[in-house]
Amino acid sequence: MRLSNSPKSILITGASSGIGEALAKYYATEGRYLFLTGRNIERLEAVAKACRHLKAQVSVAVMDVKDTEAMRRWINACYHVVPLDLVIANAGISNSGHVTTEELDREIFATNINGVLNTVYPAMHLMQEHHRGQIAIISSLASLHGFARAAAYCASKAALTAFGQALRSRLKKYHIKVSVVCPGFIATPLIANSLHFQPCILSKEKAAQIIAKGLSQNKGLIAFPRRLFFLLWFLRLLPAKMTEWIVSFL
């Protein structure tokens, strides 16, 4: 069920697959304007076609979120078409298959952190001028603990969680809402070859519903599924040696 008070104009990065795709389709209804970006034109156009079939107005752009100036120009252009109600900084990568190299770790940090900054800051400056808007930063439950097989991913998401929480307090005076979204395991290509142990896995469609509901309620932290969230939170309370032993099996 779609929420009646959902935003009318939405920008989503990483919209060609996974959670970004599911959110685009969730929000795609008549009277809504979607600005979507991703790196794969075929998949992005397929998402746009599905959203247009649901009577949403859709504009797409193939873009690398690491390109600061290109992102700034695109977001400014989108905002001048119609002021953005909601910006979802979703684009991110991981080291699927447990391949870990310095080059890949640097790429993960560049995409997951700089890509979000390149999305948030242009949108934030525009929203500050108008004293309205909402920003959602897609982090992960992986931000709650570092796992050896996904060190850069966990660290980059931890940075996003802290950044988003601080930004929420910082932007309140401008009447801008900020939410940090921390999903657990979602059935997307991102985790297809990740950790062997994937508890409480959810579909991307279910994740989109949970995220949209949390955003409509202006939750500062949207962390799900709850059982996995509390399990990882509990790990932080255990003695370090015990925690290290437990996560060595993951």
C-alpha cells in the first residue's frame, strides 16, 4: 500500500537496480515526478519504462556519482524543473565475492562516501534556500560492526550513518528532514555473492515499503529488520574478544 502523504518530486541515485529500483517503482504513481540516475542505461531505461507505465513522470540520467560537478549540475537542473521534495542518496557498491584489494577498497570509499556527499550537498543547498525538503541516506546495518570480508563497505556505511545523524540535527532549523536508512540483507545483486550467512533476508519490494513508511514518519533512523538490528547492536555490548570470535564465522 502506497502512502497518501508521500512526496511529489523525488530524486534517486542508484535507481537502475536493487533498493533504488524498488523505491522508484514504489513511488511511481500519477502526479509524481521521478528523477533517476544509475550507471547502466539499459537497466535504468527499463526502470523508467515501468515507472511511466504507472503514470509517473520520469527523467533519467546516466551518471557516475563520484563526478562532483556533473552531479551538481544535474541536481540543480532537476530542482529547476520542479523543486525536490525528497532526495534519496542510494548509490553504493560492495566487494561481492569477498575480493579485497586496495584498489577496490578505495573505489568503495569513493563511491559510497563521495557519491553521497555529491548527492546531498547540492540538494541540501537548494533546500536550505527554500526551507523545505527531505534527504534520505542509504547506509546499512553493516555500519554497526566491521566484518573482515567487507571492511571498506562496513567502514563507509558507518561514516554515512554518523554523517546523516549529525546532518539531521544540523538541518532542523531549515525545516529539512534527514533520515538514515540501515537495511539488513536485501535480495539484490549487491549481496548475491557476499556473506554466506544472510539472516532475515528481505525482498527489495518489502524494503522499499519499510523505507517509505519510515520516511513518511520522519524517522531519524530506519533500521530493519529489527531482529538483526538488535543482534548487531547487542554485539557492541559484548567483550571485544567475544565479539571478534563471533564475527570470525561471518
